[in-house]
Amino acid sequence: FLHDASSNLQKVQQPKSMSKTTKHMHSEKELTYFEKKHQTAVLVSVHQRSYNRLEDDFPHRVVVAIVIDLPVVLPQRRKCKLYVKYVSAHVCVGGASKETGLISARKDTGSIERKPGRGRLKATTATEDRYLSVIARRNRGATASQLSRDLYAATGTRVSMVTVSKRLHETGLFARRPAVCVLLTSTNRRVRLAWCREHSDWSMDQWATVLFTDESRFSLNTDSRRTFIWREPGTRYLPSNVREIGHYGGGGLMVWAGIMLDGRTPLHVFERGIVTGVRYRDEIFEPYVRLFRAVVGPEFILMDDNAKPHRALLVDEFLESEDIRRMDWSERSPDLNPIEHVWDALGRAIATRNLSPRTIQEMKTALLNEWDQLPQEMINCLISSMKSRCKACISVRGYHTPY
């Protein structure tokens, strides 16, 4: 290792302030020692070189010190890369000396560590930083340009938008897209809170008897921006990188399905027209819900939302005749229904297909195929999260939850 340090030291050139006619390498000696501190070995290789300038005959001596840090005391027969930490020079001119770097720091502080510097002064004060944080939290939709103008109007300090963003980052504020949720009134929040408190202590055996149902619509041409493609820079409008959509949407399909622990219903596609109470009873309850009620037994519970077709009088009469219990459901609570995540997974599966559906029939075929391929483990995990969903809703007193 001493040989490696000496080889690195040979690369040190003479000071630029000396003349090209300076004679050097008159004398040279090498001093080496080890210093152990906190289980760290520090190798210091010191070369002293004497220089004589021809024009003034003043002796010049340059002492070059190279400090190399080793992470731990080196074991035997093991290679380790050396890292140069400091280079220090001690210059003696005409008997007077000037110490810099390692030597002066060693004498002044007893340590070879660099002193922390102040750095460049910030463009804003601590008070102005707090002001930016306060107005950004009051108006979370304000842009960095608006915040910069507000700061200038209030304090007279002019800063750039980049500076505003950095100050907000330091306080934990970052620019993100807002979450889009349904509108909740005070009545909705109160009902949601009461429902979650009632079901927060349910066991998994109780949730296993619930069939969560819902409808969803899938369009041929969606404006969703969650689909990404791989392309080269500057090729945005190549035909292979463009996704064409129709002016009027291109149509779509309304589907219905139900999920429960270790099971699911087939995906039902409503062919044409709107969903009425009659269609809901004839196409959903008779072929699907009644069958699940017979398999599960008297403990079976149906969960559906409060849409008008679901609450039709003939639907209630059918449930009563078949002895099917219905769960009371709070309005505007898609975050409490685990099937919403299943719809999202189904939509992602359709969006990532190699050939996107271009006709209604292709869309129907794709939906049926992708529905059968959804893993049941994902559905079981979603239903197992019902207790956590209730606790999350209780913690925010009926407001929106991350689910």
C-alpha cells in the first residue's frame, strides 16, 4: 500500500507559481506512519521536495501530504481500494513558511476533518419560508408563479418559481394530482360513520357470507391516461404510438358481477337499453343471487347500492319471497365496496391487451375472458380489508378514505 501511495504521489506536479526554469527534485524524502482512530486506519504519505529558483536564489520547499482513508483495519491477504481524502501543501519561502490544508488544520484543531462551511446565503429568510408554506396550505391549488407574486407583494422579496418549489419541498409540500372522489354531504358522512361503527367488529366468518355486487360501464374509447407505451424521444405522433378515439366515444357495455370470499359470480353483460327493476330481477336475482343464497344458506347477505332499480318494489318483493337478507348500505360509499377495486383491475387488464377491442362484440369477449382470469387471491384480499376500511372511515369521521 505504501508503494501505491508513492505512485500516486509521483503525479503531483510542481506549483504553477514557480518558473519553468525552476530546478526541482534536489532532495526528496518520504515519511510514512499509521494512525488508528475509531477502528479506522489512516495512511499518511508525506513527500518533502526542495526547489531553488535560479533568478532569486530563494529556497522553496513544498511538503505534499496525501491522506488515505481505509474503512477498517486491513486484514491480511485482502485487496482494498485506497481513497485519497486530502492533499495538503506546506510552502517555505526564504525561511518564512505558510501552512495550508492538512497541516494547519492538524495544528489548529487536532483533527484532519474539513471544517463545515456556511455555503451560499438563501434567497429567502425563515419568516418568508413560513409565509410561503402558510399561503400554499391555504390555497392548495395555487401555482408556484402565483406564490412568488404573493411573496413579492407581501415582503418585497422576488424569487423564482424554482426557489418557491424548493422552499415548499423543505416543508413537506409537493405538487401532486388531487384525488377525485364523490361528493359527500354532512348526512352522507354521518350515515357512513354509523355504518362503519356497526360493522367494525365483524369477523371474517361474517364477511364471508356477504355477496358484494355492483354495476360498471366499460367504453370502447376511454379518456383514461393511466395507459403508457414505450417510445423513443420525438416519436409521439408516429402511427404506432398514437391511440385513436372516436368523437362520440364509440359506445360501451354495462356489466354486473358479485364477489365473495372464495367465490364470484359470472360476469353478466346487459345487452341493450337501460337497467330497470324488471331487468335487475330477471337477469340478476333469479339466475345468480338466488343460486348463491342456496349454496351459502340462511346466513347469506346481499350487498347492493341504493340505485333506483335496486330499490324497486318488485325487487323487494322478490327478496322477501326468497328469504334473502339485504345489507343496509350507506349512499356514496364506493370506497367501502371492495368490488370497486375489481372493476379497476378489470379495466387495467383490458387496457393492457395487445389488441384493444374495436367493436362491442370484441369488448364483450375481452371482458368475459379477463374476468375469468382475475386471481381469486386478489378478491379474497380485498374482502379481508373490510375491517380496515371501517376503521379508516371511523378515523376520519365519515370522510373519504384511501380505499
